[in-house]
Amino acid sequence: MRILVTGTEGYLGALLAPELMADGHEVVGLDTGYYKAGWLYNTNSSTPHTLACDLREVTPDDLRGYDAVVHMAELSNDPIGSLIGDVTYDVNHLGSVHLARCAKSAGVKRFVYMSSCSVYGIAEGTVDEDSPINPLTAYAKCKALVERDLTAMADDDFSPTFLRNATAFGASPRMRFDIVLNNLCGLAWTEHRIAMTSDGTPVRPLVHALDIAQAIRCALRADRERVHALVVNVGSDQANYTVREIAETVAREFPGCDLTFGEPSADERSYRVAFGKIREVFGDFAAAWDVAAGAQQLHRIFDNIAMEPETFYGRGHTRLKQIEYLLKTGQVDDQLFWKA
Ligand SMILES: NC(=O)c1ccc[n+]([C@@H]2O[C@H](COP(=O)([O-])OP(=O)(O)OC[C@H]3O[C@@H](n4cnc5c(N)ncnc54)[C@H](O)[C@@H]3O)[C@@H](O)[C@H]2O)c1
């Protein structure tokens, strides 16, 4: 297949693109390159040719000749939403819908969208794909809006697929330390200490970044009818962890790490997600990683690169810090377009 992957210079995209290339696909990337400053470690994987382009400025001509688009390029965490307000909607909602319209008018038949389990918000019990959604942040609301608008575009010529990913973890050259397991491992390595502010009771579904890549590859391999307007959670039933379990796993992996918990906190996001559907629709999907294996993988990499505190705390691997820096130094304008 000829596949355009947006967000190839991000945490997940940096892992996915080489995997698709190794599968024999022709891959072209598209990324505006906000996070190029952060590259944690080298591998011998190939990187695809990448168009330096803001997704809001894509044209149908950019998308002609592709069999599929995998769309990952968005502003990827909740606190960025509070920093830049409406820009989150411009990029994540309107930008994504614009990209999908361009893809459809260019004749691209498949569009795999990276949604998120955060659309469920705080929920009682266990939620599945048929549960009502309850997005609470700008980031999660945009995911829900894109799902709604792209579903309305689905027809004989255009099949969007919505992967509602759990929170990712694990190593990527374009590392993120602002997601829970990666952050706790970085703390354990750097400080030998994890001081949780909460009591650790909220539940978080987690999934390894490579298992997300696996789900995307399954979606691309599947017959089009099977993935047409499909909404599916990506993760595994065993990987609904309490934050306490995640922290304890990390503390076991990094001996000598002192772990403490705080008081219960009333307003924390908590949800348990069912992941049965992905195994039904993609018979070839099975999450291969648990958090213990992910923590072990990160430990090995920190060891290999003798990771310094500046690397962990710097702007290279924390999305909010890098966006703040680009704004403060005037490299991007208040709409997050690069200045000339
Ligand atoms: N990492 C997770 O835990 C997780 C969980 C669920 C869903 N997702 C979704 O998966 C996707 C990828 O996540 P990630 O963790 O790799 O994020 P990331 O921030 O590491 O990567 C996003 C990439 O998109 C690019 N980008 C952002 N705005 C752009 C724009 N306007 N035009 C062009 N490029 C732009 C950035 O430069 C970056 O390289 C996102 O849509 C995210 O919401 C991620």
C-alpha cells in the first residue's frame, strides 16, 4: 500500500513508520516538526521521507495517489489545551476534518484516526465502544468531534476507522516523558524517588506504543468493509491498572526507588475500559506488552544512554514545555504556525 502517515516525527509516529516500511508499504510522512529537538536514542530503523507541512494547510494535491492515511498529527496532551485554548480545536478538530476532506476528495479510500480512550472521561464501571462518551478536556472533546464528523463522511468511497487508544507507554526515539509510565520510570531513574500526590486509586488503561502500531497495521490489513466507520478500543483487559499498581511496578523495576502516596483526590479521571472488541474484529491482534515489560525496556534504554537529568526534565521530551518554548521565543505565532 502507499500510505501517508501524519505525525511521523512524534512519539508514536516515529515507531509506526519504520514498522509499516518493514511490512513493505511505501510510506510518506507529514509533520510540522514541533518536537524535533527531542531524540532520545538511535536505532538502525529507516525513517520515511517526510513533508514538512502543517496539517491545516494540506491540499488535496498533497494526498493524491495514496491508498490510506494514518492520522496521528495533533496536539497530543491535555495541558497544551489549557495553554493555547482554541488552537487545540483549530488543529485537532478542524485540522483533522480538513485533512480527511482533502483525503476524500483526493480519492484516498481509508483513513485511520488516532482517537483516545479519554473520550470516556470519568465513568462508572467498565466502558466499551457502545457506552456514552463523556469527554472532559479540549483534547478529548476534539477526539469526539472528529469521530462524529468523519463518521458523517463515511461512504462507498471513504472508510474512516477510529482507534480509541489507551494511554501509551514504552520507548520511542521521539520519547515522551509526559505520559504516566514513562514519567514514573524517568523519575525513578533520575530521583530514585516517586512521591505520588494522590492515593493512586484512579484506574488508567495503558497500552505499549508498539501495540498501538500493531493495531494500526491490523486495521490496514483488514478488509475495508470490516473497518468501515469502525470504532474500537486499543489495549487489553489486563491493562486497566490503578496508578498505584503502575507506580509499584516501576518501583520494583528500579531498585532503591522510594515510593510514597498522597491523599485521595475527588476529581481525578478514572475509567476502566473493555478491550474485547479489538480481538473480535482483528483476529490477528494481541497486546504483547505489559507495564512490567515496558518499565524494563525503559530501564535498559536509560542505562544504555546513561540518561542525564536534563534529558528527562528538558523540553525535548515534554510536549507542553516545548510548545511553551516555541511560543516564548517567538518561533511560532499564537496559532502555532512557524514564523518565517
Ligand atoms: N501517546 C498517547 O498516549 C496517545 C494515546 C491516545 C491517542 N494518542 C493520539 O495519537 C496521536 C500521536 O500521539 P503521540 O503521542 O505520538 O503525539 P506526539 O505529540 O508525540 O506527536 C504528534 C506529532 O504531530 C505533529 N503535529 C502536531 N500538530 C501538527 C500540525 N498542525 N501539523 C502537522 N503536524 C503536527 C507534531 O509535530 C508531532 O510530531 C495523537 O493524535 C494523539 O492524540 C496518543
